[in-house]
Amino acid sequence: MGIEIWKDRMISTNQFPNFNYDSFESGTKTHPFAMICLLVDDDLMIAVGCDPLSPVDFRAKYPNSVFKIDFSIPPRTTDTMYGKRTIYYAKNID
């Protein structure tokens, strides 16, 4: 299954059953970045950033939010908690 079938699909918060902690560099410190995510297949993931909340708190606070992949953000291939994945980022469309 490729990312093409997700192009126009709306994804609700409860469809993001997993979470991932990525990191980003700020000066000399590495900071975790929390995301709820949907594992599409063995090499694709759709993610929504939820900082400053934890993924569990984000899902509890926004249970009815709807998201769509934001193709203006280039996908990124990186090692995740689930192995090497290409991550597509979604944005809230409520």
C-alpha cells in the first residue's frame, strides 16, 4: 500500500494508534518531539506532532480532530521506534 491512497483521505485522531518520539537539534542539545502516528506499511508512517503534550494526552484532549497529509512538507526518511520509515506529516483541518 503506498501513500497515494491517503492523498485526499481524512484521518481522525483515533486512527493514529501508535506514537513515536523523534528528536531535533537545538544548539548542542537534543530535544524529543512527540508524535501520534499511523503505520501505513513496512516503510511508511503518517505522523502528527503533538508537543508540548504527550501522545496519550494529545489523543485525550483532541479526540475528534481530523487531519490530512500536508504534502507541502517534504517527507523524511529516518530511523524510528518502528525501524527505518518515510514519515509524511499531517495537519489539522478542523
